[in-house]
Amino acid sequence: HALGLSVEHNMKNIVMDEAVRIAEQRMNELRNTPFTNLANSTSSTRITISRQIRNRSFTYTVDWIIENLSVDSRTIQVIVRWLDWRNNSHQHTATSIVSAGI
């Protein structure tokens, strides 16, 4: 029983680590987008990404929202959601601020 619990906990961490990597990758792509191309969008933009992890397929839904803070700064929020092997919903959120000319 303890071994099964350990394997389950390990799998949960691996799947969550992948969500963090996906969020970081998307955030880096958005932070490297020219400031003038980061359009204000109070509704989210969405993509899905599939990953094979230990012979299981996981689908991550990636949303991002860009909002103006001022004339020369914007906030970027990336939200990654996924279902685990028991159909429990999880999410990881990353937020960053970008400014023109920096």
C-alpha cells in the first residue's frame, strides 16, 4: 500500500512539473513578444498541449490573459489546467509584468 501511495505521489509531481514547464515556456514566449504586439485581452486565449508521461496521455489547457496596467506596462497571466488520472482538476498560474522599452 505504501509503495502504491509513493508511486501515485511521484506521478502527481511529475505531471505538475510538466504543467509548470509548459507555463514557463508560454510565459517566456509572451515576454519575448514585442511590447506593441501584446494586445490587451480581458478574455483568454487558449491552446491545448498533449504530453505522454509514463505511458499515459495528459492534455494541458493553456490560457493566457494580457491586461494593460498603464500606457507602458502590461500584466501577463498564464493558466495551465489539467486532469489527473483520477479525473481530478488541477491548475498552475504564472503572472508577470512587462514594460515598454525594458
